[in-house]
Amino acid sequence: MAAKKIFIAVANLFIALVVFQSHTGFFKDMILSGVEKKTEPRISSWKDLIDGTFQRDVETWLKQHIGFRGTFVKTDNQITYSIFNEFSRSHPRQLILGDKKYLYEAFYVDVYNGLYRTQEHVLEQYAASIGRLQNLLAERGIAFILLISPSKATIYPEFIPKRFLRNIPRPVRDDYTVMIPLLKNHGVRCLDTRALFLELKARGVPELFPTSGTHWSLYSASLVAELLLKQVEDAMRRPIVRYRVTGAVPSREPIELDKDIARLANILFTRSLFTEYLYPETEPIAPPGAYRPRMIIIGTSCSWNIIAHLDANRTFSDLDFYYYFNTRYHYPGVHPSPVDRTAVKWEDDIFSRDVIIMEINEAIIGEDAFGFVEPAVKALSQR
């Protein structure tokens, strides 16, 4: 009887503590990684009550605001990982734990499985638009390069658990395999790093992707940026400041981008997902008279590791990175500002640069580069 009373008292105290934390946030809780859409329960019509929309919103709101939520979520995820050797299936990003601690996002595995396809005539129109953009920019004396970043699932499929792979002939005819010859037909200047990485992997080059990250590693990005600058130099037909990779240093401590999936797993002991990492050593090549171009990069989060090397070796005079063409980051100094696509100052902000690099991942190569290509072509055509 005494034990029962103690249990009830402890349970009530625990509930009271959770309620207190929910209302006050008095105690410091564990921080969860990732982006989450916040829910605010509201009734806009009687239909919301009848079909259960309001009730679901209240339930979601309570889950998002419960006291010690970070601790509860990470504890639950840790138990799932420790006992079942997998990540929580309720995770919005659907993370996959592969062999040798290789981590994947399910979306890229789905693309590798051929589950996403764009109609070929749409890809043809898109390739033609990119070719048109390159030609119009060339008339202005602006160099254009399309940088195709690779998918981790494509480069390291051998570590994906077999239960996540479709039993189909490989390689899959996907948007990438259709798009590459179309881009060549339209004369698009392209750095195809999917083909490059498969070649480097066959030659035994290590650490093209970090085990705990979704993007290419800082080391492999150094190799890509080195080639990218050579293409920029060739396109501009003048010497520019470049750099060379002089070596690499192993480490057990990853930088932020090299552990982004591990952080998104939201487990208690994130470091248990870390393995070996390789970080490059570089030095600038700046012969007399070498030019530092004004650059623009429109791209995905894969661009961050490229920009890190361009910035560290002072290869540009200034650079604007348009992240998904939604946010603009100005270098040097890194000053972010939102992009209003309806009020872009094309002449001042875009067409005043020496080179425009458009980076897009092979998994989304069939998409219109974040709504940049067609508006840019339209703005150039109206001149």
C-alpha cells in the first residue's frame, strides 16, 4: 500500500512538473534539430470541428508545446536506435541507418529507386531554357556554368539496407540520365560531379560523402571547387585566382554539414554516429595579374562547402549566394537577406557579375532551379 502511494505521488509530481515546464519553460530543455512547421489551433468554420481538423491541430500543438519535449523525443529516438538499430519512423525527414553507420535521407534513396520521374518533353524544355540562358548571358560577357551535385545514394548504394532497395535493373533511367544528353545537345557548359564522383570512387578516392552527412564532404567539395574554378577561368578566357589541394587531415570530429543527418536523428548520444572524416589543406594560386571575379551562385545546401573553399582562398572579389533563390547571402562578410522574386533587380544584382554558377542536385535536376531560369531568360530577352 505504501509503495502504491509513493508511486501515485511520484506520478502526480511528474505530471505537475511537465505542466509547469509547459507553461514556464523554467528548466533548460534539450534542443531538437531540424525545421518544424508550428501549428496554431483555430476554427475557421464548423467543418473544422466536424471533420476533426481542429482536434488534430490541438493534438499537434500539445505535442509541440509539452514540457521537456526535447528530452522526451531524444530519449524515445535513442531507445529505438539502441534496441532496433534504426531511426524513428515518425521522423518527418525519414532517415535511414545503413551499414558502417552510413546515414541517408529516404528521399534520395527513393530517387535512386526510380520513384520520381519527370516527363521527357518537360526536361527537354528545361534543358533548352538553360541553354538559352547561357547564350543570352554570353552576349553580355557573363560566363555561365551548371554545376550538378551528386546524391549520396547514387555514389554509395552498397551501404543502403537491402530492404530499402527495389529489385530492378541498374542503373535506373532517371531524370539525370535523361537530362545529361539534353544539356549536351543544347551546348550547356556543365560540371557533372555525379560522373566525376563515380570515377573518383573507382580510383579509390575516399570520403566523397561523410557517413553522418547528406551533402558531399568538405574534402570532396575541395576537389570540385578546384575544377569549377578551372572551368570559370576557361569560360572567362582570362587568368583568375584559383587554389590547389595540397593534402588532407583525418579527424574524428565532423564540421556542421558533415553531421547534418546525425543531428537530425535527434538521439541522446549523437557522437555515437560519428566515424572518420577527412579535411583538406589548400593554398591559393594567385599569379601576377590574376583576376578575382564577381560571382553569383544559385543553388542548394550543397553549395555551402563549395563556397567555403572559394571564400577561404579569396578567389572572388565579391559573391552572392542565392540559397534556393529564396535567401541571398553576400560575401565577404555573409550578410543574409530575403529574396522577393517579384522585385529582383536583375540588372543591378544579377547581370552585373562576371560569372553565374547554378548548382542543382541530381535528385531534383528536373525542377526549374528554384524558379530562376525562366525569369532570368525573360529579363535578358526584354533588353
